[in-house]
Amino acid sequence: MNIFGLFERRVGEALGRLEAAGHIPAGLDTSRVLVEPPRETGHGDLATNAAMAIAKQAKANPRALAELIAADLRTDPRVSGVTVAGPGFINIALAPSTLHEVIRAALLDQHGFGRSGQGAGAAVNVENVSANPTGPMHVGHGRGAVFGDALANLLAFAGFAVTREYYVNDAGAQVDVLARSAFVRYREALGQDVGAIPEGLYPGDYLVPVGRALAEEFASTLLDRPEAEWLPTVRTRAIDAMMALIRDDLASLDIRHDVFFSERSLSGGATDEIRATIEGLRSRGLVYEGRLPPPKGQPPEDWEDREQTLFRATEFGDDIDRPLLKSDGAYTYFAADIAYHRSKFERGFASMIDVWGADHGGYVKRMRAAVKAVSGGDADLDVKLCQLVKLLRGGEPVKMSKRSGDFVTLREVVDEVGRDPVRFMMLFRKNDAPLDFDLAKVLEQSKDNPVFYVQYAHARVASVFRQASETSGFTPDREALAGADLSVLTDEAEIELERRIAQWPRLVEAAAAAHEPHRVAFFLYDLSGVFHALWNKGKDLPQLRFVKQGDERSTVARLALLGALRGVLASGLAILGVSAPDEMR
RNA sequence: GACUGCGUAGCUCAAUGGAUAGAGCGUUGCGCUUCGAACGCAAAGGUUGGGGGUUCGAGUCCCUCCGCGGUCGCCA
């Protein structure tokens, strides 16, 4: 039950009547008409810009128009008052019973309140993580992983059919390096003195078990073979081991993918998908042989002007055409990526979201161009870039890792502070803003730790229900709560909590539309603040306490309010992938 | 040089093109002597980096300049 959506339609009906009565012309563009919560609570429960949004088209005075709309809205029984303010805002005060209906709906449908048909079951592909299978995940990967997972949860909650996908970069030079690195560990496992890991190979000790497994499987049979013979086998074993490692890392954050898509499968199968993709584009005149100008500013020293195979990315908004073949004739990463995104389109995804690290920002335009090209303009790609995570402990930067040598692994952080703080804090910032993550702060049990603050709100609600049961033997079921007389909730702090709960469905829609899960985190933080404020008010004013012995009528009403709150907190935390504890010790 | 993200209170950050730009921390004042304080209430604190434009209305959109970061054919 989205009260804002209901009233958006209601305002539309009012405009229809004004049109029928000849007060405004027909065919106005009402797409900018919104019903939203007013910033100032003194302005009522809902506000609409309808008059201002159409005044100019209607060649009418916005305030006069607002009065006409207000007059219509005043006839609505769900409304207790309508005023016109400022340049033409229409402020609507809801009848208390209207707000109570929303609370009842939230209470009766704990898991469904806030869900919507917004997505209408449309298929959306969310690709995230896609870390190279060459080692454990680091903290930066973790941000993209959590962001993508929460975004997928959010979209599913908003009615989309979401597929979570991981693109495995199991082709290219880096996995050959991985294989060579594993081979060193293999020799080591066979007792050879390998000394320091050679420059250019992966030094991390996470490859030690891979070497051991190879020694166990192949004994010394690979030792004297030329690289070309052992590399494919070792590579496969090493990639599998690294993907197992990464899946474990992801599992520690409760992240799972529906599809792991292999880059190698694009060109290694029966048909070369990359080649097919390129030829398809070529047949439409979108691939040609040509020369690129060297980059301006500081040209690379090894720049070689040569003819190459180019994708006409400029046709679709990119700044320059992009090469598809390397000088040695192999496909560029971009060529494979075009084929990969074509595969997504052919698998039925007209809506794709890629979550990347900020260092790939220069890649966005060409990828969007490619998606337009391979889909004939029928698919849309949104790329969400996650900025760097700066890891701190008590304000001091954390740099080195014991395990990997040169970066802090995600696992180390999860092991130190736990899943919930990692997930919540990664989402308590816009994705495109850099993030400071303080390992000490996220474990504080205080108001300036948002993770604690929100989880504690949920635990406090549970504790009220426990207390009601323990002190009064009072354990109403959901139906009893839904039947409560909510009109006893008259304190401004209680009404404010009702208003916030009523805003949840609208928040979900806005966050889903914008692909911005952080809005859920901030909403929960604000909502928790309103609840904690009400709790504290009960400290000074005993009549506001949730459980009042001998006053079942107001107790049941307050428990109903808290039951609605608990549902919203639980739904929101579930979207973030953070647990909603019933107690915190 | 090009592209891209960012620039909001002392600090860290919010704000689908809406009204007097909001939170937390910090600061200041008051309260709380454990009965629901793992604090509460209140105050001070802003030219939203500068300038122009679009709009009834701009932190938000466009242009430009400044500052910080990222990226820049064949790495992924």
C-alpha cells in the first residue's frame, strides 16, 4: 500500500475533473506531477506540485490552479485538510484513519509491505564482482560484491526478475601468469628450492595449496615437460581453485550468483562467439579496418601507428572507435566483452546492470555503445562504478596483508568485524563516492555506529514484545494487533513514526528506479532515529511507554505500531543483506 | 590533452528539479545520581568551490573556470 502512489492517481483524477469542467485544457503533460512527503512535517503528510507543474502549459496562475485542485481533494474522505502554500504547493493532511490503514497493511503483510509491481517481472541482469580468478578477493572487490547483491535484492523486492551473474575472466594473459605461479608452488611442493617468487608472478601464499594438490595429482610427471604442455592443465586447476576461494569469500558475505559465465567459453566452444559477434557487426558496417590517432598529451613511447580492426563506437556515443584485435591477432578484452553482453541480450536481458570498480570508468562509454550496437538499440546497460574503499583502524590507514603480501583481503576484514558491519557500511555511502571503512568504529555499540543503531532498533522492538509478554503475560497475535484502535496514538512522535513507515513503499520504488541501494540504508537509519527518539520520549513521559500495565488498549495500539515498524526494519535489512537480531548482547 | 567521478557545516556525509539545504561526530549549554541513559534535550555552526545559463523554482540540469581522484590502442 503506497499512499503516495494512491494520491498521485487521486490528483490525476482531480485534474481530469478540472479538465472535464473546462478549467484546464485537455492533453496536458502531467509527467512531472508528483506526490511526495513534505520536508517540513508542519506542512502535512503529503504534498503535490501538481499546480506548478502544469500551470504554464495551462496558462493559469499556479496558486489559483492549486486552489481548484485543493477544493477537489478536500472532498476525499481520506483527507482531513488541504492547504495551498508558497508558490503553489498543495499540502495534504491525512485523516488519522488513513495513516492507520497503512500501518495495518504494514502489520498484516510484514514481508510484502513495500513490495511493488514496479518491475512487472521484467528480466534484469546484475553482473557484479567479476574479480579475476587469480587470488582471493580484496576489499575493493567486496564493495562491488555487496553493492551488486543489495541492488539485486532491491530490484527483486521491487518486482523485477533478477539474475545475478559473475563474469569469470578465465582467458587472457593473467590466468597464464596464474598458471606459472602455481607451477612454482608445484615445484616447491615437490621439494625443490624455488627461492623467492620471480618478479611478475603472483607471490601470495594462497597458491601453496594449489601447488600441493598438483603435486599430489601429478607427482613429478609435469616437471620436465615444456610449458606449452603443462600450462593448460595447471591453468584449469588453478582457476578452479581460485574460483573456489572466491566463492568462499563471497559466501562469507552471503553472496551467491545464479550464473558464472566463462570468458573462455566464448571462443573455446564449438562456435567462436566473439568471431560471430564481430562478423555480425561487420555485416552491418559497424566494424572496419582503420587507424587510430595516438592519445593526446603524453603519447606512449611504444606507440606504433598501424591499421587495425575497429568497432565504430563513435556511432553510439563513444569518443573514439575501439580496437577488437591485438597486434598479435588475438581478441582484445573489449571484443570478448561485446560478445559476452550480446550473450546477455540473447538470453533475454533487455536491462543489464554492470557493477565495476572506478578504475574501469573509462570503459563505460564503449560498453554502452557496444550494447546498443549488438541489441539494435533494444537493450540498455547501466554501469555502476564503485569508488575506492579506504580501510582504517581507529583513524589510521590499514595497508598490508599478512596473507597476500600486497593487499588486504576481504576475508581478513570479514573475519575481524563480521558480515553485518561490512555489508552495512559498504552500503552506507553512494556507490560513486569514496568510502572510509574504519574497522574499530563499526564494532562500537554507540549512536555514531549506524550498523549498531539500526540493528539495535530492531532488537529494541523485539525486546518490547518480550517485555509485554513477561511483565503482563501479554502476547497478542497479528490479527489482534491489526484490530487495535490506533486512534490512541496521538503523540507527535508516534505520528511521525507512522508517517515514516508509510514512506517505505515509496522509498523502495525510488531507490530501485535509481539503482541506489544506499537509499535503503539511509532510510533505515532515519527510521531508527525516529523510533529511538520515541523510545527516549517515553523515558520522560511514562504515558508514552509502549507497555502500560492495566491499559491494554494503548498497549495493543503501540505494539501494533511497533509490529509495523519491525516489518519495515526487517524488510530493509533483508535487502541490505544484514541480519535483524532480536537481541544484542 | 581527452574522457569520467567528486567538491555541501570544523570533520564524515545525506538531500526523485521544490518550500527555511539536513543527519552523525566535534563544540557549547542544560538534563540524567542507573526506575527503559549500550544517553536525552537544545543551541551555535552554510555565499552547496567561482562565474554564467535554462526554469515559476537549481546543491541537483547545461556551459565555463578552479581543485582533488581515476582512466586513456595491443593489460584485464
